[in-house]
Amino acid sequence: MVSRRNLLGSVAAAGAVGLAATRFDLWPDLPTSEEPPEDSVLCSLEVMNKDDEAHTVSVTVEQDGEILTDLTRDLDARESRNYPTGFVVSENLPTDPGQFVLTVTLDGEQTKAWDSRTERSGALRPYAIIEEDSVLRLVGLVDPPDTCPTETAP
């Protein structure tokens, strides 16, 4: 029987391998003067802790002044270099294309906020990564797909 921890570690490892082969760029902090895109959709947000320390992460997603997602999770320290701890936010995200604001807070101290932007058109799946020096950064695909991936039945 596979334990939940081993299963999550395997999923995180698979994600880390996929990350290594994908091109990302940093999302700049707010504010921005750019016009919001009309076709951006937030498919998911993956949060990963690559640090040797445990952390608390809060995520808020807002669209048109309405808070759609507001959650806080504790993340264990990573167990090994190949297995960062983490979680995926895929529920209660904007379902209609348009501007949204994503805010991620690390340990109640570091807060970063990003909004969808013209060059971020498409199906967005950003990654909030806690680096080894306890610094939070958000990266996104350089060329996001046009639609969000759908889950398939096993």
C-alpha cells in the first residue's frame, strides 16, 4: 500500500521533472499600467516549498472585486532535494476569462500580488516557489496553452 506522503512525493517529483524541461519567467509585482487581457483564465496554482524550513502560505484570488479563493496551508520542510513539499490550488478559481489578482503571502510577512496581463493571455498555471533562502517567487509559463487541461478518468 502506498502512503499518502509517498504518493504526494511522487507527484511532486513528477512536477519537478516537468518543471526542469519547461521555460518560465518571473511575474513582476503590482502595480502595473498594462491593460488586462480579455482571454486569461487561471487554471491552477502550484505552491512548492524547496526550503529546508517549514512555512505557512496564504493564497487569495480575486476577480472583479470578489474573492474567489482564500486559503492558508502549512507546508513541511522539504524532505530531500528531489521532493519539494507543496499543494495545488485548482478549485474556486475564476471560470470566466478576464483580469484577476493573485496574492500569495509567505509566513504572514512576504506578500506578493500579481494580476493577469496582456502577455499572460491564455490558460495560466503559475507556480509559487519558496526557494532555499525562504524567498517567495512566482513563475509562469512563457507560452501558456489556449485552454486549461481537463482531468481524464483513470
